[in-house]
Amino acid sequence: MKSVPLNAFARTQGRRAGSKKLRESGRVPAVIYGGQVKPVSLELDARVMNDLIHHSVSENILVDLSVDSQKRLALVQEVQHHPLTQKVVHVDFHEVSPTEKVTVMVPVETTGEAAGVKTGGGVLQHIVFKLKVRALPKDLPEQIVVDVSHLEVGKSVHLGDIKAPEGVEILGDKKVSIISVALPKTEVEETAVAAEGAAPAAGDVEMLKEKKEDGTEGAAPAKPGDKAAPAKGDAKAAAAPAKDAKAAPAAEKKK
Amino acid sequence: MALQPERVKFRKMHRGNRAGLAYSGQTVAFGEYGLMALERCWMDSKQLEACRVAITRNMKRHGKMWIRVFPQKSFTKKPLETRMGKGKAPLEGWVAVIRPANILFEVDGVTEAIARESFRLAATKLPIKTKFISRHHRAV
């Protein structure tokens, strides 16, 4: 992965109100941590950061961060987006050493049309979207591309089948399925499922503490001194088991 | 088949509140494309079922679909020409509480054009504004 130059500035305004003002002024709050130095709060130009994210394949970006004329190599650790507008809200940078291996999650992409989809009428299923890889920062792939053109219906690509790029180690259980081709549900299956649960009425729902409709509603038959369950909603009775004998007749009176 | 819980602890519920944004279920988790709510509502099981039918019909049994919300909440309604009082009314239906940024449906295994058209058809069944989003391009 090639490093991208990025300008950052030491943060001038702190805390929540400061961050809000920053965002309004077209900047994004950020932080850099890792290495042997203390974390530093930064601010970035929002437009530059957006461009960087949009022009990269994934959010795993290696940046040459220049903070006050000081250069630091860092990985984008996390990008927080606003849930509704998807704008960048905050960025975490993790300082890395060019000679030390790092572990990151890399997205998996497919190439080619699976044979099972093309001819067999199957559906390509992504089971795992990101893989944990370990490599030197310069060797880190932006994404791992898997060729699925040979994949038949019922077959899958396992973690062990994926060829890692040079200098990259893929971590995890080799038997885990990453991508598979499955047959879609047939019309018969779907109608059978629909028939099974044919439109229950809104009130047709089982209750964990089922009320009995034959007059013995809620409470178990109350015997003096018995630790039977008190009537539903009778909080006092539930709180004071010693008063069970008194509580149970009280529940009956309510009815 | 309308969605509703199989078993509950208490049938009748408080109304609760729908303030704020969704704090979970706001990312595309299973498929490639998703339909995001931009407004808040109580989405009932009939609306969800109508959307499901619209999406599956348009996808013509290709691809896969996920429904990311479930009507967990019951609501009640008094019968017509009934005087007020006499306790809480009988159950009328089940709803999912939808807040802005909730992902409602996801699809995978179809082209973007089909996914967009499916979600457009589904969105016409809903009482709120929605947005098409994809896993890779966050701000679509």
C-alpha cells in the first residue's frame, strides 16, 4: 500500500462544543496515537479527508501525516461517519513503524461471475466481508480479490484457499467459508413456509406467564405457607414472599 | 406471513418514545445494498410484509434479502363507538419502532439496478422517506 501525504494541524478547540465548531468550519477532528509518544488531538480539512476516502478502495489508508512540519507514518484506524448523512465525523490515525508488522482488517472482493450463478441459478453469498491480515505497512493490500468464476452451486471458498499477496499473512481458521454459492429458496418452499404460519391474529401470541382464562388467572392455587407464584402485577406480593399466604387471597379478591 | 413475536412476557405495552437517531442497525451488515429510513415511524407488520413481497417479486427469486427490523411492539385500539375508560383496549397489531438511520432491508446477489428498483417499489409501501445505500459507497 502506498502512503498518501496528508496535512493535519494541532487541534485548537477541544471537547464537544469545540469539535462541533470545528465541523461547522469545514474541519474534522482527529487523533493520532501509537508508537512511543502520547496521543495528539488533530484537525483535518474535511474536503481533503472526504476526497481521500472516496478515491481509495477501502478505509484502510496509509498516510504520511505532516503535523506542524513533523512527518509521521500512520494507518487510518477508524473513520466515524454520521449515521444519517454519512459525513465524516472523526478520524483515528494509528502511528506505525515502517519496519514493524501490523494487523489490520482488509475487505474481500470477488472477481468474475461464479459458474453456479451463471448456469446453475445459484446465489453468490459473502459470508465474511473482512479478513485479518498481518504485514509490513508497505505490503498491506487495500483489498483481497478472490476469483469466484470456478465456483459451482453448493461449493465455497475457504480461508485456506485464498492466496495471500507477497509478504502478507492471512490470519484465522483456514476452514472458515468466505464466499459460497447457494441455491435460492424455491417457490414451493416459500409457499410452504407461508402456509405454516398463515396470518395469526394480533392477539394470538403466547405469553411467558400464560394467563388462564378459566378463573384461575395468573396465580397458582394459593395454599397458606406455599411459595407459589403470586398474581401477575402484584408487586407487593412478589417482593414479600413471607406474606404469600396473605397475598394469594388478596389476588383472588381482585378477580 | 405477517411478522409478530411468538411469545411475549406481557401483551400490552407502553407507547415508549421514538426520539433520536437509531443507535444500532444503522450499517449494511449482511448484504451489498440497503434501504435506510430517513424519518421515524411505527412500521407495522403489514407494511413490512408488503415491502417483502415487492422486493422478492422484483428480484424474481434471484439474490437474497434480509429484513433488518422486527415488529416487537404491540399496539392496542379501542373498538368503534366505545366510551373512554374501562381499561386498556385489546391488541390491534404489532409494530417496529423505526428511527432515522435504521436499515430496513438489505439485498445481495443482484445488480445495483435491480436492487435500486426493488427498494424503490418497497419504499412506496412505507409511510416514511428512505434512502438507498450501498456497503462500499457510504454516501450514495
